Amino acid sequence: MIIQHGACALPGADEFRRLDIRVVDGRIVALEPALEPEAGEETIDAAGLQVFPGAIDPHVHFDEPGFTQREDFLHGSMAAARGGVTTVIDMPCTSLPPVTSLAKLRIKLAAMGQRSVVDFGLFGGVSGHRIEEALERDMAELAPEVLGFKCYLISGMDSFTAVDHFGLARALNTAARLGRPLLLHAEDPSYVNAATVACKARSVSGGQTATWDDYVESRPMGAELAAIAAAISYARPGSRNGGQVQADLRPWLHIVHVGTADAVELLAGFGQGASCETCPQYLVFSRDDFVTLGSALKTAPPVKEAGNAERLWQQLADGRIAFAASDHAPAPAAEKNSGSVWTDYGGIPGSGTLFPLLYSEGFRRGRLGLSALLRASCGAAAARYGLVSAKGSLAVGKDADLALVDPAATRTVRGDALLSKGTITPFEGMTLAGDVVLTMVRGRTVWDGQRATDERPDAGIVVAPGWGKQLRWGNL
Ligand SMILES: [Zn+2]
């Protein structure tokens, strides 16, 4: 097969190049100015389109099994594909059982079955529950199957609890020894838990319903900074966690969904080698937007003060933020609108809008150059999570994971057309420059925008569930 006449986004380049792409057995075998089709060879005409490497969404909650009223792999992966994502990495904490041991990972894989339409990796989890019993053994058994380990310094989940600082240090040591990043949800519990009690009491004693200001003030910027400072402290070389002098663990530390620009600067200054990600919600909104969006915008951490977003764009452009992720975590209306800011579900469907927002609000508005867009949308995540031999760029030898964008089109975000089980999105009604008209995973078209209609957006999914395969570190 040849994808002809497209404007190709090559790694490191800040200009598109008009190249043909030959794909054989799902891999890119040639990238040249003019390839002659062989007899019977299929061609796709990409004239007028921009050809990107498929985006990687390295932070999704597809909730299967256990919370499939919120999301499952079929719907989550369809939403991802529609937005140009060809690889997702699923979090260990929002399924039942959570993925905290190899036996539980196998239960999850069996329950998921063959339903993903895009390739996927899994993260293992380090829950406070397991820490005394079997932390090192569980992590060692999980390592061959997972692309990293996730833990929380604060957790709202009974089934996956937070670790304390000592647990964090142990988990980081163990992850480094196993050659996997440790991903940290970084909000300081000793601030947030106490502040939540105080903010709840304030509205109760005032006889008022709690407001979004109460929620945001219970999880302020300082709580992100404090948690990241702690993590860096235990990762620094020479730290004597548990009595042993340790190596520099900072290169194994990754902070998920950073929403505070000062936190990125702290990490860049003292966390050399550590990495972080941000999400479109932090790049687009500020706390002032709760007034109009309400619970549709609720995430943890919450979006922060105005001014952060523009600084986060700069940090994403210059690489202090390694990449973007969606933190896709939808929930049905009954859970999103529970009647209280404290109990409304925190999470949004984001996988399908991740790349379109980076493209429209980043690249097209001049906040990200082309090479920065490529790093932020796929290149850096592929490198961070051991996928770089097959994923993350348009190059000979890589998987033919492609997102074809019509730069002249626009797309208005509609929650009921996301293909996710979740339809409540803070991006509802935003009109984005460009549209993903075709998504290909290992040479197979997964999303074909020409087949989709307003009534049946899911008709654009043209591959059978199960085309997506599990990815392991190093493409093993
Ligand atoms: Zn998350």
C-alpha cells in the first residue's frame, strides 16, 4: 500500500515534506518523494492532507473491568482513534481488580477480551494496600507486562489507596531497578485532606452550598508543588531511604497531569532527568471557567489560576513538559452531576480531543512548532515508555500508525459524537482548526471520517474490535 501525495511530518522537522509512504505488513518500508505503485498495490490519496505519526495517549482510564458504566476499552479506543490516537496506555487504578499484581493483570486482560481498536499498553499499580505485603515481588512480576508503575500520594479510591512518602521512595527504588518509570499523582495529602475538611465545614457553617471555589481551594497550586518537592527529595542521589545510599532515581520519576506552571519549573530545576506531562484541560482552561462549565471541568488536580495555561504551553514547547496526555476518565451524567462539588465525579473524556486540541490550539495558533507538536503528541511518550522501536514517528521500520489531518476543515466538539461512553466534555462547542479524517494502526484503517455521519459518528470506525494489540516494553 502507498499513501500518496501527503504532507508528511517527519521527526525533528519544522516543515512538512511531500512524500509517499509505502506500507508492507503494517510497517513503513519507504518514505520517498514519488513511489510508483506496483501492479495491484493499494493506494490512498492524501493530496491536500497532512500526515502525522499516530498520537500516543499515555494516560487513559478505560475502567475495565469494574467501572464499565464509565468507560470500556471498545468505546475508549474508538474515541481515541477518532482523534488520531493510535496507542493508548491504560492506568491500573480504575478497574476492579486494580492492576497491582500479575494475577490481577491477567484477570483484567481476560475481562477486556479482544476489543480495543488501537494498540494499548498497561501500567502496573502500587497501591498503599499492598505495600507491606508484596511491593517488590508484585512489581517484579508485573514489569515484563507493563510500561511503568503508577502510584498516588493522595487517592479518592477505596480500591487503590495512596502511598506514604516511605512507600513512594520504595516504589521508586524498585521501579528504577526494574527499568520502568514510576508515575506519580502529585498532590500533597496533608494539605488537601485537611483543606477539604475545612472547605466543607466553611460552606456548611455558612449555610451555603459548596462552590467550585471551595473545591479548587482545597487542592491549590502549593499542594502540587509540595508533592513534587517530596518526590524529588527521595529521588536525589545520595538520599538514604531505608538506610541504603541510593543512586540518582530522578530519571525514573514521572509526574502525571501537572496543572501548575511553577511545579514544572520546580521539576526542571531540581528534578533533572525527571519528566512530567500536562493535559489539554490545563492548557485551555483556568479556575474561572468553573463558573460556566461546572462539573464538566472537574478533575484532580483542578485547573488552576489564569495565566498558568499560557506558561504551560511555553513549557510544552520548550520540552520542560515532556508530552501531553488526556487523563481520559469519563463518567455518566448521574455521577458527573451528583449535586455536590465534593461528590461529582472528577474526570473527563479526553482521548478523542487530545491531538485535535494540540494541533488546533497549539500548532495552528503558533504555540507549538511542528517538531514540538510531534514530541508532545507521540515522540516523547514513545521514548519514555519503551515503545520507540515501533511507535512515535514517521520513519522507515516503524509501525504504519498514521493520523491524516485535513488542515482546511474545522471540527466542532460534540460530546455525543466523541464515541466514548462519556459525553460530558468541557470542550463542548469548541471549534477546532483541522480534522482527523483517517487514522491507521499498523497499516489498517481504523477511523475513516468519510464513513461517519452526524447521526452515526461511529460508522467511521471501520475495523473490527480487537485489532489493537498489547504493547510491551521494548516491543517484546
Ligand atoms: Zn489519571
